[in-house]
Amino acid sequence: MKTELDLTTGGANMARRSFLRYAGTGAAAVAVLGAASCKKDYSERSNSNDIGSGDMGVLNFAYALEQLEAAFYLQVIATPYSGITTTETAYLTDIKDHEVLHRDFFKTALGSSAIQALTPDFSKINFSDRASVLGAAKLFEDTGVRAYDGAGYLIQDTNYLLIAGKIVSVEARHAALISNLITPGSFVASDQVDANGLNYSNTIAEVLTAANGYLKTKVTAPNFQYYA
């Protein structure tokens, strides 16, 4: 796989309302997903790093990645890199808000089927250095897009598929923005889309190999190891 100031209360609320409106993950959507998961006999997963199987497994896969991304951007905003501009702060704060919303949505939707809270390992990232931070951001965003595109076909429930499709569209916007911050005017680089203008994708196993490099709490997916 190829390598990738908090807002005021009013601003954060506006960001939340905007996301819920456009991504369709408001209370009604959470209720639909939660009700669907309750109909199945899922074991308590709060102390497990195994994402499980079926649709809940794919959602846990997404939840793990969103936990990692949210933790990363929370750190970026808490300890801004040297020379960060007002515009960069605004962009990265918006992305942080989106990732926190994604993380919290999956946690609520999964309920007792959710994997445990993960502990990140950002020792490879120099948060005081712009190149290090944006390089990590690109890795996380590009990996996120590849992950959703690579696992989407495994989702059986159309409600889950709809939500995943909306969230990956937001992740792709993040990836384009980060790419442009690194190389102005690039937006969508050749390592993000193929010759047909389609996003690259990776398997669950490939994505977790990359993600686990930034997690102290390793995530496993034994039920998906045969999916290519």
C-alpha cells in the first residue's frame, strides 16, 4: 500500500448539524442501525480487538480507523506544528470535527458490538513539524478512503452501505485537501486515483497492517483474512 483552538461551542454545533444533515447520520439513522444490530445475536465486544464478522465486522473496521484518525487530529489541534497558519488551523480543525463525529457515530451505532477504545501510538510522528504532520495526515486519509472502497462490497445491509458511502465521500474530500496542502494545486494525486479516475482500494488485512503501526492496541480481523 502506498504511504499516507477547538472551535467555539456554536461553531462546533454548526459543524455537527451540517454533518448530520448531509451525511444522514442523525438520531434516526443511529436508531435504524442500532435496531438492526440488536436483532442479531452479537457477543459483547467491549474487551476485544477482533472486529468480528459480517456487517458488524465491517462497521467495527471503520470504527477502528475513525478512532485512529480522531485521535490524530485531536493531537494536531492540541499541539499545533511550528508555523501553522490560520487557514491551516481552520482546515485541520474542520477535519478533526468530522473525524470525531464519525468515531462517535460508529460507537453509538455498534452499541455492545463495538470493539474497545483503542490507544494510539504516534511516536513516529513529529507533531511540531509541518511535513511530518501533513505526511501522516495524508497517510491516514488515503488509507481511510482505500479502506472504505475496499470493504464496501462486503456490506450486506443497504442502510449500512448508504452511510458508509456518505462517510467515504467526506474522507475523500479530506484526502484531497491534505494533498493540496502538501502540494498546492494537486488535490487528487496519481497515488490516490488510477488512470480511470477511480479511487485505489485495499483489503481489510492490508489496511490493518498499516493502521496497527500507529496503534498500541492492535486490531485483528481473522474472519476477513480470505477476502481479497
